[in-house]
Amino acid sequence: MSEKGKIGIIGSGLIGQSWAMLFASVRYNVVIYDVDYEQVKNAHNKIKNELEIMEKNGTLRGNIGAEQQIALIKGVSTLEEVLKDAIFVQECIPEVLSLKQELYGLIDKIICPQTIISSSTSTFLPSHLSEKMEHRNQVIVAHPVNPPYFVPLVEIVPSEWTESWIVQKTRSIMEEIKQSPVTLSKEVPGFALNRIQYAILNECWHLVNDGILNVQDVDTVMSEGLGMRYAFLGPLETTHLNAEGFTNYTERYANSMHGVCQHFKAPPKFEGPLVKVIADQLNSKTPLEDLQKRRLWRDQSLTKLSQLKKYNNY
Ligand SMILES: NC(=O)c1ccc[n+]([C@@H]2O[C@H](COP(=O)([O-])OP(=O)(O)OC[C@H]3O[C@@H](n4cnc5c(N)ncnc54)[C@H](O)[C@@H]3O)[C@@H](O)[C@H]2O)c1
């Protein structure tokens, strides 16, 4: 048992497992609960396996070995046990609003005043999860990016009633586990990551729909162009460096940028025959039966990128 506090994980799927590994890497005692206790046992085996592999290939996080990290992670079979004395509980159950609201109703009856309830939700606003709760001021969203072990961004999203100490403490816990948190000042649909991602997807859809580029070439624009910079700089600092600072960038390019944007189309509904056109082109490169192989390649590439970024800090 480590001297650090207890972290609870609710839901032992892909994201629950990643959070468990991140918390254990900095010596938290991690307790995992799932409605289906078999899933907890499976998750523990998968975590053990992954941590041992990462220790062998030198990508394990933290400064204690895999065996010690595994020993910090325990499974429990009731909601009471996962919540009891926890300083922070990360909810990772499926993205179904009614399911989450039902769980938050049960949590509301047992939760202590010092426990933070944080949701991994990608799409639901924290106010929608917590509005009916007596303890709604203890609920926040900490949205990870898949795979969280290698992609460190976490979006911290409070509702209007989330207490400020909850926001600050959540951020400091995310920093402690060496993720890269950003804190939204208030909840907005899509948070920040998906608002930016959807703006990009809208334009990709239109470029293919208008016959300007095929699917492979649209992806090349990002993976061999913008994405190369964005992995290090982000779009705003990119503009700062592409002129003599951001002010000069706007002086040089504001008119042409605004002019190009006049040609942007309304957001598509992502339906109709183009879905098949795009899917066929993607499938011809990566057939559905090869998705897992490609995901492994993605995770290995992200591991190398995150190592490069660590050593490349300016
Ligand atoms: N998978 C991703 O790429 C990703 C990325 C960021 C955020 N998220 C979010 O993380 C959350 C979890 O996603 P996931 O992919 O790990 O889901 P998953 O379906 O892999 O796992 C969910 C787990 O929750 C368990 N569960 C279901 N109902 C429960 C309940 N009432 N109490 C306790 N356990 C319960 C299930 O048995 C399952 O083991 C979702 O909100 C999702 O939107 C997912």
C-alpha cells in the first residue's frame, strides 16, 4: 500500500485501464470497479501484460517498476468500495447518457464531500451528467485522448456549479500523472478538441465531395504537412513563426485568409453516398480486419513521437 491517496476507476474498459496505469505510475493506490466483475479481472490481466511489455521495451512511465505498479492496482466488486475514502474517482463507463446519469444518481447517495467525481466523457456536458445530483458541485469532466498513455492531453471541463477547488485539484492531479491538461473556463459542446477536430473534418469532407482531392491526399495534407508542425507547435504558434510574430501574420494574411474562408461551406451532415466513397478508399488502404494491426502501428509511432517530444523540449 502506497502512502499516496486512493484513486477510484469506474468502468474497466480501454479508457479505465489507461487511467489505472497512469495513476499507478506515480504511486497512487488504484481501485477499479465494473458492473461486471469478470471485466475487472480481465482488465487487471491486460494491465499486467501491457506494463510488463512496456518495461521490457523501455516505454514504462514513472520511476517504479512494472511489478510495483501492478501491485498498486486492485479490483473491487461494489460501488461503495470504489468510492470509500477516494480522493478522486474517474468514471469510464460507456458513452450512453442514461447509463451515466443512472450511475451518478447512485454515486450521489454514497459520495463523501472530499471526493472528486470526474468523467471521461467525450461528448456529454458535465452539467447534463450532474444536474439532478445533490453533490453536483463535486462533478467535473477530465476528457482524455486515445490512447491516453501516449497522447497526454486532458480537457478539464467544469459545469457552472463545479467548485473551483475541484477544478484546481483535478488539474494538479493531471499534472502529477504527467498528462497535459487544459482547463476550459466553461462547458461548451465538443469541448475544445472536438470543436477543432470537427472544423477540420468538415473541410476534409467538402474537399472530397467537391472532387478536389481523394481521401489519401486529404490525409497526406495533415500527416505530411500541417500535422508535422502541429505535433510540436499548435496552429497559433505556427502562425507566429510563419511571419514576424502573430501581429505581422495578421497584417500580411488577414485579407487572404478571410477571402478563402468566404468559400467555406455549411457543416455537412456526414451522410449520403459520400460516406461509402470515403469508406471504400479508407478500406482499400486498411481493410477492417487489419484495423487492430494499424492501431498497434499508430500506438508504436505515438510512443516514439512522445519520446522525441520529451527530449526535444525547447
Ligand atoms: N475509447 C476512446 O477512444 C475514448 C477516448 C476518450 C474518452 N472516452 C470515453 O471514455 C468512456 C469509456 O470508454 P471506453 O472506450 O473505455 O468504454 P468501454 O465500453 O471499453 O468500457 C466501459 C466499461 O464500463 C463497464 N460498465 C458499464 N456500465 C457500468 C456501470 N454502470 N458501472 C460500472 N461499470 C460499468 C463495462 O462493463 C465496460 O467494462 C466513455 O465515456 C468514452 O466516451 C473514450
